[in-house]
Amino acid sequence: MGETLQSAASFTVEPLDRTFGAIIRDIDLRGLDDAAFDDLYQNWLTYGLLIFPGQNLSKPEQMAFARRFGDLIEELKAVEISNVKPDGSLRDAPDDDMMKIIRGNMHWHQDSTYMPVQAKGAVFSAHVVPKRQGDTAFADMRDAYDALDEATKERISSLSAYHSLEYSQRAVGEETKKENSEYIGYGMNVADVPLRPLVKTHPETGRKALAVGRHAYGIPGLPEADSEELIAALNRFAVADERRIYQHRWTAGDVVLWDNRCLMHKACEWDFSEPRIMLHSRIAGDPESEGAQPQ
Ligand SMILES: [Fe+2]
């Protein structure tokens, strides 16, 4: 941990010993006045990932907090990411579509890049955690971009990639059913597969970030093999330095908030015979800055 900073709004900010991320203490996310919220928002832009231990938000409280950062994506206002069925039993069928999505998301990605407008960020909280594992890992794509050599920065400055959830699920052998699925189908059957630059400029901070992840493929202008090789190399490079990786070990009641415009994240393995229940609220991006590139 770095030094603890006292915020003007009286919460404390404990930067992680990483290129990003901070733990916020002495705060109640239910009752932030506008000044405290503005201060928190600036910290979010600075650190990219904020961790709030021991908040124990209800579903409406989480939605209300997330909503202060922007409109919530209709299908994902407060969805359980869980291996527990509504009847309380565990999902153990090998072809369970929710589990296919959960397993797929154990690969690095940014949320909703496969949609016409990618997500701005997300609020994510732990409700039931396994005894071991089940962490969530984050990667700082601003630092990844900064660390690239100049030749690579130049090479990728004008390149883009398509992003597709159907592609990425198929790539890891986890295709979901399109009909009669318990998965809501968000991200499937996207009519125009979005094309996104490999370098994303943050609309609020102006910082550049590498934008790849598991959904990216098919760079126009490159042979398929070269495109695959470049995307794989960038994905490896992005997470090759532990200074820009943080893996959060959950305690029930924790809430995190991340900026999806400059971080990648992934779920980490756990023993699926143990329940894990998380609540995810996804914040919509601005179509001006998070919209796909014209094709
Ligand atoms: Fe995700």
C-alpha cells in the first residue's frame, strides 16, 4: 500500500502498490452528498479502480450508487453473476449457459466492447464468496499502452479490431445456445460487429489506453494470422507486468467500481461446488466516445 491520503470530502484514499487502484475507507456509499460524490468521481478517474470494503449494499442501493455515474445498461442494471440457480441449487450441468459465460469471462476483457456502445464502467459487489479463490483481477491498460515501445505504438496507432462475444465464447469452446437459454443473450446476434481502435483515448482524462482483450479479432488490413498474432502479443504484453495487475480477494460486503474505458478485468477460478454470488451493475458508455468506429 502507498501512503493514506485524506480526501476533502473526509473519506480516506489508500492507493494500491500498483500503477492504478485505491481502497476507499471511511465512506458510506448510500449517503454521499454532491461534494463527496464529485471528489469520489475524480478519484475514480485518477485510479481507475476503487475498492470499498464492508459496504453491504442492497440491490436498490447498489443501483442507486451506480446510477450516479451514468445511465445503467437496461439488461444489466443489477444482475447476479453466480453459479447458484434461482431455486438455490448449484449450476453443475456442463452445458449450462450461465456457466459458459462465467468461464468465458475468466479471460481478460473489457465489458460490452462487442456492443455498439461499450460500457463506461461497472459497480460489482460480493454477496456470497467461496472459502478460497473466486477473485477478480484487473489490469491497467493506460500503463500497458505507456510501456509499449515507440515502434509498436506507431504500428497500432491506426489499427482497429472487431469485437464479438460470439467470437470470444467460440474461441474458448464455450458457445452459448441462442434459444431457450437461461443466459439473457446480451451480446449475441449483434447485427453490425463493432470495430474499435486498438488505442482508446479516455474521453475525460485524455490518457491513451491499449484496447484489446478476448473479444478482439480480425484487424482490417492485416492477414488473419498476423492479426491473431498481434492481438495475442498485445494481450500478453498488457498483463506481463505485475505492477499493472491487481487481483482482488473478496469479502462479502465489498463493493468495487472500475473504469471500463481504461482497465481490463477477468474472473478467477474457484471450486464450482461452492456458491459464489456477485451483483453486477453496468454503466452505459457515451455513444460519442464509446461508440464503435464507422465502418
Ligand atoms: Fe466482465
